[in-house]
Amino acid sequence: MGFKEKLSKYYTDSYLEKYGDRIAQFQGSVISEKIEEKTILWIFHKLVVTLIVKPERSKQIIKCVYKKNRWFKKPTFISVKKGNNVIVQGLKSNKENEKEYIALNNILNLTTKQDLVPVDHSQLKKARQQQFKQR
């Protein structure tokens, strides 16, 4: 193992140790979306995206929030419309908080085939197929 591999393995292990019980991933359709952009003194840009997603084969709805702050450049987000089929990856909120939501890390729009953070889609399809075979 080289230095880069050891460093990346250390970061992934520590991330899973810290957030392992809160990691969530589900697939569903978008019910509503709200995008808020704020600029402070033309220098600091804030982006808050709120999505309400209905998972497949479920009656409940899940609120997802993506927050991004950036200096000088506007943060970007993929186009997500009402009715699009998406895969959401993120962290569940703390148990201490009264509000239940998922903080988005990545979102894959299956309708337009876009993703927030580039991911190998062939790996995702294999994982989903294996999941159904085990049941």
C-alpha cells in the first residue's frame, strides 16, 4: 500500500466510525423542491436546497436538505424537478434534534442521468441487483 491508499483508508475508516450509524441511502421520486440562493456582499454565496422525496414502496415522505457555502464562486446543484426518480445518499439528523431530515451528501437523478458527485453507475446497479437477490 502506498501513502495515498493508507491515507484514504484512514479517512474512510474514521468517517464510518463517526457517522456509520447515521448513513442513509434510498431511492424514490421527488414530490417538491425548493432552492434558496443568498449572496452576501458579492463575495460569500449560500445555497440551501430542500427536497421532499417519497421512497419507493413506502407511504412516508422524507425531507432532504443540502447546504453549501462558498467564497467568490456560486455553488452548483444538479437540476431536479418534481416527479424525477432519484437516489439520495446522506446522513440522518441527530437524535437530539427535533426535526427529522437527511443532510444530502450526494444525489443521483436517474431521470436525467446526472449526479452531484460523480459516481460509477455500473457499481450502483450491481449493488441494487445483489440487494434484491438476497431477499
